[in-house]
Amino acid sequence: MSGIDIETKRKLREMGAAPMLEALEAQDETLVLGMAFEERLRLVVDEAHSGFNHAKVEGLIRRAGLRYPGADLRRLDLVDERGLNRNVIAQLGTCSFIERQQNVVFQGFTGSGKSYLGCALAKQACQHRIRAHYVRMPDLEEAWALAKDKPQGQTKFLNKYAAFTLLVIDEWLLDHPDEGMRSMLLELLERRYDTASTVFCTQYAKKDWHQRLGSGVHADAIMDRIVHNTIWVDTGNHNMREHATMKQ
């Protein structure tokens, strides 16, 4: 398969088969000498497919907008000291909760690593070729305010955030959402209910949510769409920011 002519290379690129061409050109002639055509072709396709998958995953991670792109569930610090359940973390890492359309709540003190865990889970989803997105609640509020001033802005906003198979909302309920924001959250979570998974990173315990959501019918309805099918993870009170500084 060596010595591919320029015209053949052009045709491969034109057909979108550049990974195949790269795998062909990278094949070590001394290692494949004497192999049957079918065997050499299988090796080329395997290599090209591996590269294609890597590019796909890297693209998903890049577009997910992660606050911590290097976050990794397999490299968590002080797991036992923080009281994190290794089995729960390992189970989350399989992303099976997404297949079951379950939600996840990471709840704990400021600095306890909630954002890192949310990003690590979103990245893990990307590695499973699942479309994920990370957003801070203050940024979500700002995006909603901007959307309201554009033609079809609200519809496009809701369509966008409802479409992510996994949505991570960080700093959940950091501020008290106003009535317009509560209406949007209800509509968004209604669209995602039983069809997608949402991760909430928050310093507030579940008992405080209702009051922070305004204590009215919107609060009832929003909580109803979150609490029944959710995995709750207490991230404890260890300050992981201080720990990270000490490691440097």
C-alpha cells in the first residue's frame, strides 16, 4: 500500500477520508511486510477509526465549555477524607445514570470541589461520545436576559439548553432567581424531565432549595422535576482550593 499517488490522495481527502490516508501513510512497511491485503486494510481502518473517535471526543470536550477541562474522575484527591463514596463515583463514571435520565446533585461547602466534579462528569460523558455542556447559573441568567430581547430568543435559548444530553448547572441557587428566571427554569427542567440528565453543583442543602426558589408554586414544580430521580453526592467540607494551593 506504499507509494500512494497524488491523485489517489486527493480523492481520499475529497471523500472526507483523510484519517484513512494518514493511517495508510503512517503504516510501518517493515511490520506489515508479507501480510495479506485484508489484514493490512483492517489495521489501517482500526487506526483511522481510533483517530476519528479521538477527534470526535476532543471536539465534544472543547464545545462543552468546561471550567476545568483537565478534570478527571479517576484522579480525585482525598476521596476518603472528603467522605466521597468510591462506588458511587465509579458508578457515575460509567455514565449509566444518563441512560436512565437520572439527575446528579453535588452538594457541599464552598471550595469542596463541586465544580471540579461537575466538569469531570461532563468530560466523562464526552468520552462516551455524549453531548454535554457546563454553565454557571449566573451565566445562565445573563444568557436568558439577553435572549428575551431577541426575536425567537427565548425559544432558541430553551431549545439549546434542553437539547444537551447532559447539562451541568454550577453555582445552582447561588442567587435567588426572580419570577422570570423561575418560569424559565421550570420550562427548561420540564423539557429535560425523563429525556436528559442534569447535574446541579450547589452549596445549599435540599431543605434550603424551596425557600431560595421563592417558596411558591414554581418552587414546588421545579423541585418536583428534580428530587425524585436524583443521585445526591455530599462533597463535604474539605477546602480543595487550599489543598490545591498546598500541592503546588
